[in-house]
Amino acid sequence: MRDGIFLALQEAGVAPEKIARTERLISTAILGFAASEVAGRFNRLPRHELDADFDLLKDRLRMFIDDEARR
């Protein structure tokens, strides 16, 4: 799976020397969100709000990837 992420970042234009760090930061954000959900942190949120939060996180990560590709 990690190889697939590395390839996707490369195809997005992220410089080779930035790919590992970019992947770590993305994975940390996604895993942190997932761990919070599993741990019950979001139990009081309606599903549509949680989905909207995750969509926002994905949008921010896309912007981060685009920014890394431009640098």
C-alpha cells in the first residue's frame, strides 16, 4: 500500500526527496482521524457531520500535496 501512495505522490509531482515525509504526514492525519473515530471521540456527531469533516480533511490533504508538488 505504501508503494502505491509513493507512486501517487510521484505522479502528482512531489519531488522524490519529499515523498517519504509527505506520505508520513498524510498517513498520520488519516490514521489519527480513524483512531479518533474508533476510540469514540466522534460519538456525539451525526454521521453526515463526521463525513463532512473527513471530506474537509481530504480536501486539505489534497492542497498539501499540491503545495508540495509546486515547491
